[in-house]
Amino acid sequence: MKDIAAAFVFFTRLPLWRLKAFNVSMEHYKQVINYWPVVGWLTAIVMVSVLWLSAQVLPFSIAVLLAIISRLLITGTLHEDGLADFFDGFGGGATRERILAIMKDSHIGTYGVLSLVVYFMMLYTLLNSMDLQLACIAILTGDPLCKLIASQITLLLPYARTEETSKAKVVYNKMSVKPFIISLFFGLFPLLFLMGMMQYIAVIFPILIFFILVFLIKRKIGGYAGDCCGALFLVCELSFYLGTLSVYNIFRL
């Protein structure tokens, strides 16, 4: 439970640290990525709640915008910061050392800005192109699922930095059997419970994107960094929404 508590503190900006149950040692923060899908339930439920309630009194396009903002407020744009740093590093760095240095730099560059613009345009457009029910289902399934998929990078690649040179001063532990089972449950349960059989095809999209990006990361820097995890999640989530909308439109015809 302390590992899960650490995950909620690490991946959100909620003042949970004020509660005694969430005051855990740094050792537990090495497990946070293994319980990422658990946090995905919180962010997905909040996002869907804002979307559904807003859509009752506001145009759907505004409701989608408010839902996106709600997750940004909860996470403190942690993943979006990783996405921008990832594209700055891999777009502007020619060597492993240069890529890692750029990703650690707090300043944002052209590649980072463009990645955020394209990301938010696609996220908004994809969700706004769905009806309310499909959008709610896509968010509830896509958020924890894609965090589950992104978290598997620790099993495929080593950490590219040392604990002392990492931005968070934490090196994630590789997923063992127990956290894998818990992560698998939280990542897959919404998908199995909410999605139709035909829409399972959409899962192929984030899995394919994951392996493409992992190949690129391995080739460029030989391991992953924290920014890679955030970028993996957001890009996989976008691809899942794209796949969900595509499958829905194809089988609706």
C-alpha cells in the first residue's frame, strides 16, 4: 500500500502529503511506475466526471476542453512536460549525451512547443469527434491501459541515467510479479468491462506505437529516462483514441 501511496503523491499534485498514510520513504518512490495504472483510475474518473457533468449544461466541445484541463490540474502537467522534453531531446540532440542533456534542461525548445501544440490539437479533436458515451468509455479505458503499456519500458530497457543525475532523483525498480499482477488488473479491467469486442482492435495501436518508440529510444540513448515514460503514455493514449474512433466509425457504417 505504501508503494501505491507513493504513486499517487508522485503522479498527482493533490495535497496527499498532508495525510499520514501518504508520508512514505524515498524507497517506495522507486516503485511508482509499477503502480501507474492505479493512478490512472483516479485521473480517468475525474476527467470523465468533468466531461459528463459539463456536457449536461455546456456544448460538448467546451466539456471536452474542461475535461482535458481537469487532468492537467491533477497531474500538474507532469506527463506533458515529459513529452516536450522528449521531443526537444530527440529532435535537437545528435548524440546520446546531448539528448540526455537537452531533456534535463528546464527550458523548452521549438520541438517541445510543436509537440505540445500537435498533441493538444489531436487530443481535443479526437475526443470532440466522439459522442459523449464513446468519449467517456475511451477515457476510462485508455488512461489506465496506456499507463500500463508505457510502464513496461522498465522491463525492456535499463535506466539511462544514474540516480544522482536523474531529475526526480529516483531510479524506477523493474516490475516484479506482485506489482505486475496489480498493474495488469488496473490497466485491463476497464477495457474488458467497458469496451465491445470489436473495439479491442484499438489496443493494437498503442502497443505498436510503444514498440516503435522503445526501438527509437534504445537506438538513440540505450535506455529510458523519466521524460520517455511521460511521452510514451501520452502518445500511446492518443493512438488508442485514434484507434477507438476509427474502429467505431468503420463498424458503424
